[in-house]
Amino acid sequence: MKAMSSIEYRTEGHVATITINRPDARNAVNAEVANGIEDAIDTVEADDSVWLAVLTGVPPVFCAGADLKVIAAGGLGTLATKRGGFAGITARERTKPVIAAVDGPALAGGTEIALSCDLIVASTSATFGLPEVKRCLVASGGGLFRLPRRIPFNIAMELALTGDAIDASRAHQYGLVNHLCEPGRALETAAELARRIEANAPVAVRETRQVIYSAMTEDEAAGWRLSNAAMGRALASEDNREGLQAFIEKRPPIWSGR
């Protein structure tokens, strides 16, 4: 395991695990955490042997959001990075999937970090919410536009205006959480989901992910164009030939990521 300030980074197979390790501060985001997460995402993106990542926090809290002591001292700007935005991830452009493994509260910026990930696995001890209005703050890490894309609009509006949180079961009911598990098993369950993705061709996974995101803000004609372009890039890859040959030979494919 490689230590990166308040962030721990390790890999197993083709999956990286990024852990926020600041439990004494409820894994709240400070400059070290923001820069550490950005560094970890940079490592994931640059390493061809890493195909996806899991992002988690040392229990019993996923992330309590921004460190309010830092904000009170006038250090709000230190909680974001130039390329990654808040926590080094909320505005970060990337190509590889990231799964949030949420054990315990993910509030304020913690919810925004989870929303920045592609999939969310949560234990029944998890909670989600945007309580910024309770402190005369505004959720500026993407939560105000990402949350209503993931759950019903009126529920997102209620959460944003009241600042109240919802538990993991309700979040799962609304579709925010992909998989619900027992407390203490979020990372394990996320790793199981990661292995299901890892079994697929990484080139196709990256292309598929990008089309889905792009199509969210495009019309159907653009969706066809994006899908066809992505298919062309997949067909031109080495893994396409390997996938077809493995099917013909009735064996598991051996992906190269190229």
C-alpha cells in the first residue's frame, strides 16, 4: 500500500483502491485530502494496468465533507485542486470508472464526492445529504445538479432546501445507491462489483462510460454519433480481436487494455 498524505492507494489485479484516511476528522476534506485524491486519480489514469478504481473512507465515516475549520479560517480555496475541483475529484475529467464504497455518513461534500463516482455501493449505516444551507453555505461541488439527475427532482429539491439527510435504504430505493449491504461490507461489496467490471474489455468499458455521460446532455442524433464513434474505436483495438477469438475458442478472454 502506498501512502499519499491522508490518502492510501493500493492495487489488486486491475483495480485500485483509494482510501481517505483522516478518521480523527471524520475524513473531512482538507488540502492534503484534496491533493491526495487528485494524485491518486492521476495515478489511476496514467497506469495502463489499472482499469478502474474504488474510492472509500476509513470507517465509521465515508466523508463529512469540507473541513469547516479550514473554511472558517478563510481556506476554502485550498479544498479544491485546479483540475479536480473540490476534493480533487468533483470536477475531474477521467476515462476510467470509479466506484464509491460508502460505509457510514457521506454528507455535504461527502455526498458530492460519491456523486462524482460512476457507481455507489453503500452499507445500511450510510447516510447522504446536502446540509450546507444549515451553515449558510451552498453545495458547490456538483451536488446541486448531479443529485437531481440521480434521484427524483422533488426529493433532490427537498434534500437541498432542508439540509436533511436520507439513509442508505431510501437512497437505494431512489436509485442513488447501486448495491446495499451490511455495515462493514461496503468495500468488500464494491470490490465484488469492480471484479464484474474488470472481467470486461477495458477499452469497451471506457468507451461505453463516455457515451453514457455524453448522451445525458445531448440529443438522440448526437447519441447515435457518439455510439458509432465509440464502436469504431473498440473495433480497432487489440482487445476486440482477442474478445472475438476467445468466443470462437470458447475460453475466457485475456485483455490487454489496448
